[in-house]
Amino acid sequence: MNKWIPALQLTGIGFYIVICVVGGALAGWWLSDKNTIFLIIGLVIGLILAVYGVYHMIKTVIKSQKDKENGW
């Protein structure tokens, strides 16, 4: 079971990316009535949040793997 934990964490990263990008695009689409700039802004904000969140998630996974190797 211990081998599945990093795999499940990495799967969660994929879902996080989809939620951030699609959520940002939908929020921008909802705000944009006549101007598509809100759609672009929402998409960019979603991408930025996805990159930031993925960075922290991967950092956590790598740290937990290093702790296992060191015997913590």
C-alpha cells in the first residue's frame, strides 16, 4: 500500500491542474459578456494557480520520499 501513496498524490496533481484551468476559464467566460479579455485573464489566473499548486504538491511528494529514504 505504501507504494500507491505517491502515485495517488501525483494523480491528484492532474485533477488539481484541470480544476484550476477549467475553473479559471469558466469564471472568465461567465464575466465576459461583450469582451473576451476576462476569459483570457481567467485562463491565465487558472494557469498561474495550477503551476503554483503543482510546485508545492511535488515539493511535498519529493520531501516525503526523501524522509522515507533517510528512515524518518
